Amino acid sequence: MAPTSSSFALLVALLALAPSLHAAPPTSISGLLARQDDIIPLTREEVSAFKPYTWYAATTACNLSAIMEWNCGTNCEANPTFKPIATGGDGDYTQFWFAGYDPTLDTVIVAHQGTDVSKLLPVLIDLDILQVNLNSTLFPGVDPSVLVHEGFAGTHSRSAPGVIAAVQQALSMSQRKTITRLTFRMTLTGAAIALLDAVYLPLHLPSDVTVSYRGYASPRVGNQAFADYVDSLGMSATRVNNKEDPVPVLPPIQILGYHHVSGEIHIRDDNVWVSCPGQDNPSAQCSTGDVNFSNFNATQHPGPFDGVSMGTC
């Protein structure tokens, strides 16, 4: 499904909040060149390793009852051994989500729907960009300097109890005790919720459980302290961005000091996937350096990601 006129209006409104969405440049040309030299293309095998997770992310566009039966056409057929455990959300106030176990990957999968721009409330949640502290019950012990997007935090808190219950059940089926958080649909919210889950779950699960994050077209979720905190956790966190998609440069760094966590994989215009080190890499090969108010393409938001387009089922 291509972005609707509502999604274009939302993206343009957010982009217009700042004349440039580039991060502050490095203090020297040599510093920039060093960052660019570190940008490495992924091998074909590395790109292919994302494919099962990409299909799971695309499946968030499917009907929840079809997901529970694992009978949702091509999206489900791409991961034929998956065993669904639970679904939740209402697709409006709280994004749809599903969780289950993949015995082929031996990992628990949790995926969240993104913004449904045909509805008003999800769009208002995206626009609620004030920063707040993390819920102290869900995130005990996190420093109060860590601030996140108020809208994302609210919808995450509504899905968290159901998600952790499903995860605990699914973990009993996993040999390696691994959880992969991933998401996508049509703009913004899903990838942000998944990142918050990736921070939340380890605080409530046994220490032998390994959590990783695979986000597609993720916006920025919190401030510099949040980005640093997530990076300090040492988890495998990857966010894949497609070409000139504007969502990964929102909210703008200049507004309330939003920053990305590390781990960007950027799909260039030549369809080469490259690894962009750092939190907001300013190279023109990466989203922060490539996308701005005069250079963005919202139609690239759904992908394709190695042949898989999001938002359809």
C-alpha cells in the first residue's frame, strides 16, 4: 500500500519544522572522512540474513486472526514454521502486535504495527513529540536524564503487559532464549515501540535471555541520553532505512534534541546496503546526511527491503 495523502501531509508538516535535518557536522573534514571510510557495504549473505525478519515485519499489516492461524498468504508462507502465541492492540489507540516462536531461527519474534494514517488518533500519537521520562514501573532504575517521545511511550505502556506475557510463554519453546524485536507498517510508531520493548524486556526477564532489535524505517525515539543508554546495553540493534525515506530523520535533531541509537543500515539509491556507524552518521551514504527538507521521497518509506514491500498482506 503506497503512502496516502494523509501520510504525505504528516511527513511534510514534520519536515517543515526545521529547514535542515542534517546532524551537526563533525569538527573537522578529517573527522567526516574517517566516518565515511567506516561505511561498509553488506555482503549478499548479510543482506539475505535480514529476509526472515523483513517478512515478519511486513506481516504486521495482516489481519490478527489470520496471523493467529498463520494463514496470511505470502507473508506467512515466507516463515512457514512460525508458531504464533498471542496478538493484541486495537490498531488505533494501541498498535496491533503479534508474538510467537520461530523454531527455524530458534528465536521469539515480536512485531508491532506502525501508524495507520487513515485514522486520526495514531497520527496524533506520532505528533506528540514532547519528551518524557520512561515509566518507572516498566523501566526501573533508568536514569531520569533519559527522555523519550511522549506518544511512543504511551502506546508502548499499553501493549507492554500483553507482550511480556506472550514472550514468557514463547521463551519456554526456545533453546537459545533469544528474542528479536522488529516492526513496520505505514510510518513511525511501530519501530519506535519495538525499540522501547527491546529496552524494557531485559529489565524483567532472566539474564540468560538475549534481546535483539531489527527496525525498519524507524524514527528517532528519544534524546541523547536515551540513545547513549541503549547503546550501552550492548544488544544487537539494527534499523534499516530505505533511500530518501524521511521518517528516519524525524523528529528533527534540532527539535528537543532527538537522537538515533546506533546501528543504521542504509539502502542507497543503487540498492546497495551499507552499514553506517554511530548514532546519526552525517555521511551522504546514510539517512541523516542524505535526507533533508529539499531531498526526501515518502514513497520510499514502505521499501522495498530486498524485494519485500511493507504495508500489504
